[in-house]
Amino acid sequence: MTKIKNLTKEMRKLWDDAHDYDPSDPMLGLTGKDLSGPKLSRRATLRLLAAGGALTAAQLTPGFSGMARAAGHGGGTLTCGWAGVAEVQTLDPARIDQVLQFQIASNVLSGLMHIDASLVAQGDLAETWTVSDDGLEYIFKLREGVTFHNGDAFNADDVLFTFDRSSNPEKSIHSKNLANVEKLEKMGNYEVKFTLKQPQASFLTKTLERASGRAMTIVSRGALEQMGEAQYGLTPVGTGPFKVTEHVLGQGVVLEKFADYYDPERPKLDKVIIKPIDGVEPIAAALEAGDIQYIGGNPLAAQLIDRFKSNSDLVVDIKPAPGFQSVWMNPWREPMKVTDFDKPMDELMKDKGFMVRLALAKALDRDTYVKQAHFGYAVPGYGTINPAMAFYYDEGIADKSMQAFDPDGARALLAEAGFPGGEGFPELELITTPGQKRNGLVLANIYKQVLGITIKVVPKEFSVGIQDFNNCEFDMRLGGSGGDYDPDDGIVDWMKTTSKFNGRTRDTAKYAFGYFSNAEADQLIDDQSVTADLEKRREMVRKANQITSDRVACGFLYHPVDVQVRHKSVTFPEESRIPGLHDFDRVTLG
């Protein structure tokens, strides 16, 4: 475990106690009482942070809670610009496939759990919960007196309904997140029990979390029956602090305070208006003119960060972001064609299609890209596991990965594949969103300088580009993931043969898999998901991450930073500052 120097005697005692547990114990030495909600004890929180590798000296400081209270007043309307998007297509958790969507839905819909600013799962609709010693049974006592926005009472039947709906692959794109649940039982009107097939280290933070989890974000039976799924996707009914009162595609979403929210102290605001704003200058102009007071949605264009930091009317808060971005290469297209990623590495290295893929990955001058495309506000990346997952992140992967920047090696591979100096290499198209066009041009220039090849940047609206990606009808694409708080968010969702983003809507008769498939990685990814021993899980996660990097599942490019920009009149307490999310229930206007 990591050592921290200069601790006081009291802090050292807390540090030692936090790390004093058997790694193979799924309860981490904590009792059911320790783990009861809705708020974990300080001792339990420190233990969970330690187990996740995220415990810092600051959190050991006497009086530290990481939860500064809002200093502004209640009421008022917050107007937000949602960056890099023309419309918010759906807020139905069963269909959400974009971070910018669940950022909004997290304010409307509840889950049994919700992560806090330290990425520790806390109770939401679960009031208390206990875990069996073998890690297979989770019993949740549900909050009583909770109502949906339409007035329906919440109870255990809603948990079962959500489970049945989310387990159905025809209803939910996240059904695989529930594959490890053997059964869900109603123990009473306000008590449910999940029985797992195998212990699952990420069950609370991955499966049951209301925002990024999505599989068990609680939906309303009555509203779905009355409204139908299409309308529910626009104006979902939940039990969260805000209700959707308006949603017009291309125009935006209006959230209003839910007066009957289970916590009478929240939300503080009366209304939140969310406006989709595509393009770099339009969102900057809207903020600087005072038309919006807050920016959410897709990551902020890096060229705006220093500009906003120099504006005394604005607050710019930067934290590590839970996500990754890549250059995706279609393995069914020449000259990158690889139909078998399971070959031994020495055989794969003789495959001309793999030579090209590896050349394209080795040619990625990530340091230059980060400087030119993101003005230094990003971290070079070599896998799906991001720095925000401190315990699982491999600091040394940049030196070990076969994708490490090597211009001479890249040129040699391209020549061996039949394209010396880029001669004869076809012009490939790189799909970006309109807001990413500049980043794509930086990439195209790097490829021209290093390999002598021409990459044509083709901006497409996200909905069009993602459809091409899911159908495996693309050459290359710039994109990736956000809101990844657990390794399952990275390797399970993206790097398995059956991952939900791995050519989900492709013609399976034409394409046996999407962008990547490797049996060894699949097995490691499955095994780590159900491993309670955190040290062993970390070893499996890092090995799977290394395989996907070395075998070029994609050209891993960078990990973004989470940049929150708001007007100084907006008070956003640290308690709600969850990387990748925008939870407005404690926000005030001063």
C-alpha cells in the first residue's frame, strides 16, 4: 500500500486502521452496522477509500468531511449550456449511451445507491443495507414515504419492475450489467434481496449506482404504462430532486424542483434550464454574455480553459476525469484488417493488418497531441483504466505498452506492411463530432508528419457518427468514454467481445465481432468482475488492460480532465462535486 509521510499520531492511527483488513474479505473487515446507510461512518468511508487506493492525507485531517455546505441562498433559476451537442436524445436509463444524458438523468431519477465526491457508494433509495460474509447476498431496506413525480408511491415492486425491464436486452442496452444477479426477491414492501452468482467487487458502485450504473436506475411503472417508452425517454418520471417539465429535441430540457423529494432540504434551486449548445465559440459567447451560468455536457474545448480562468467573473475547477478517448480503427477495413486477435503475438506481428494498426498506434505522439489539441489539459492514455481509478491505474503502462510513441518503429512497421514512407497508403476517413474537428486535424497532422499518410477528418453529428461506429461502418473514429468510476466501466463496457459498445448494432453475419475480440482478455475481464480480493482484482484489471493495449483494440490516446466552469454567483459545494457528473440538488445562487 502507498505510504504517506508527515502524519500526526492520530492521523497515522486512522491510516493504519483504514488499511487493516484482509483483502480477500468482501466486507473489508466491516460489519453490517458499519455499512448501514444512508451515510457511512467516517471509519467505514476511510476503509472503503483505502481499499480503492484513493485515501489521501487530506481525508485524515481532523474535521475533514470533503463536504462544504452551500453558502448561497435557496430558490432561483440556473441556466446551463450543455456543450458539444445539438440535442439531448433520451433520458431513459435503459437507452442512455452518452455521459451528457446521465448527467441530466442523475438529477431526475434515483437509484438504490449514489456515489459521493470520493467515489464511495452511499445510500439513495436504500436506507440501510447488509452484505453476507461470502459477498453473495445484499439485503436493502428501502426508504419509506418516497413518491414519484406523478404521485405514485415508491416501494419494492418498483425495484423488481426496474430489474425485470433492465434485464431484458430488448428493453435495455445495459442488460449485461445484471448478468451476475442470480435472483432478486421482495422480502417486504420496503425490503429486497439480491443474490449474486459470484461475489462482485463493483456491485454497489457499478450496478446499483443511479448515474453511471443505469441498469438499476429506478423507473416508474405507472408513468411508462401511461406515457409509453418514447415519451418516457423525453420526460422520464423518477423520484429524484428535480422533475422534467419540458423537453424539446434540439431546444433543451427544463427541470423544476420536486417539492416532495425525500430530503426536505433539497433541492435548493427552483429551476434548472439546460440548453444544448454545439460549437466552441457559441458556448463561450453564451457564458461570457451571461446567457448561461454553468457548463455541462461534453468535455469543454481545451482552448477555452485559460480564457475562462482569466475571467474574474468565472470559477474554473479542474479534477482528474473518469474516462478515456481513443482513435478507433475498424478491423474489418483494409489496410487495418485483423479478423483474429487471438493469434499468438509472434504470429499477429506477421499479419499486415496488425502491422498497420500497431504503426498507427505507435505513431500517436500523445504529448504533442495533448499540448496542441488540449493545451496541456489532458493525460496521455494507453488503456481504458483512468487515473481517477487510483488503485487500479497503472502508472507504468506508458513504458510497457507496445503503443508507446516510437516514430521509427511505426515507420518500419508501415514499410513492412507494404507502405514505405506512406506510399500507396489509402486515404482513410477519421470521424469526429463537429466540436472535435480541430482535435481531428491535430491527429491528421501527426500522422502526416510521422508516417507520411493522409487522414481525412470528417465531422458528423454525434448521433450519426455513433451509428456508423455501432454498425462497424467506419474507417477510424475519435471518441471514447466518460463517467468511468470502476474498472468494469472501462474493460467490461468496452473491451470484451460482448461489450455493449463493441459493434452493438453491426451485421453479425458480416462481422463476427465489432472493433476487438480476444479470449484471454475476455476471461480476465469476467474473472476480475467477481473477485473480492482487491489486490488480485487489480492484477487482473491491469493485465487485461495491457492486453487490449498491446493488441491494439484501438489507438488509446488520452484521459481527459474534468473541468467545471460556472459563474461566480453559482455556489457548487464540494459534496456534490463528483467528477463526470453535475448534480444540482445542493447548488445555490449567491
